[in-house]
Amino acid sequence: MIIVILILAVILFIYFNVIPGKGHTLVSWISLIITLLCVLGIVEHDYNHWGLKTETQTSTQNLTSSVNPNLPILLYQSLGNGTEKVYLYKTNNNQKKPKAIKLDKVSTKVKQGKEASLKIRTTRYVYKDNFSRIMFSAFSHNNELKHREYIFTLPSNWKVISTKDMQKLQKQMQEKMQSQKAASLH
């Protein structure tokens, strides 16, 4: 709607500046002010989320091992220089593959606790009121993600291991099992 008002104000400003007449100067100035206010409103909405408020949703899930129910492990994959980590988690033992955390506007924490759980706190922008919805609906900022936080709570017996270290560990276990089989055959 704000785009329609902007277009109409620009047309009125141009029309009343081109055609001379009584009172046209006043209408021209009013349409110029409306044009500037519309542009300011669009810029503020786009950069500072004017007309929007934040809404936070929290969900908590139990965690199971990323690898094997008997090995309490949370896996992560390092990105770039290793400072960023993509955690791979399972919420039940029936899951075939672990889920990766979403990387868009994310932060993660791993802390100690009594039970293995995952809390996902998602903050989104939503319209403050119907006026904002009507004025800015063309920009599709409703339900836009502001921030997502993953909080992994792990008991002291759990380990956090990278996928590379897990592959090395699996390789060592296979070699050890093969050497034990060979020793038992002799």
C-alpha cells in the first residue's frame, strides 16, 4: 500500500508542478512531503524493521547419540578455519542420519546438565499491527528470521567430537578388530 501512496504522491507532485494554477503550490508541497515520508518509511522498514516486532518461539527436544545409542556422542563438522561448527544431532534412536543445525543467523552453545537435550530458540520479525501489515505487505518481511539459537545440554559422560575425529576413531576400531580376529585365528 505504501508503494501505491508513493506513486500517487509522485504523480500529484509532478502534475501540480507542471500545470500552473491557484492552490497548486500548496498541493505540490503536500505531495512532496508525502513522497518523502513514504520513501523514509520504506527505508526504515527495510533497514530497521519499522512496523515489525520480534516474536520468540522456543522448543525443547531430547537428544540421543549422533552415532550409536551406546556411545553418548554429539558430532560436529568444522567450517572454514574451524571456528564455526555445524552440529549434527539426533532426537530419537529411529533417525537414520543426524540432522544438521541450520546455519542462517545462528548461534550455538554447549553446556553441562543432567539430561541430554536441545533447546532451539527462534526469533522472527512479525507485523506490530494491521496498519503495518497493510502498509508494508508488499515487502514480505513478515516471519523473517532474526536469530536462531541452539543450546545443547549434555551430561558429563557425553563427548563432543568432530566428524573427522570420529572417522579416525572408527578406522582405529576396525583395525583393532581385524588384528584381534587375526590373533584369534592363529
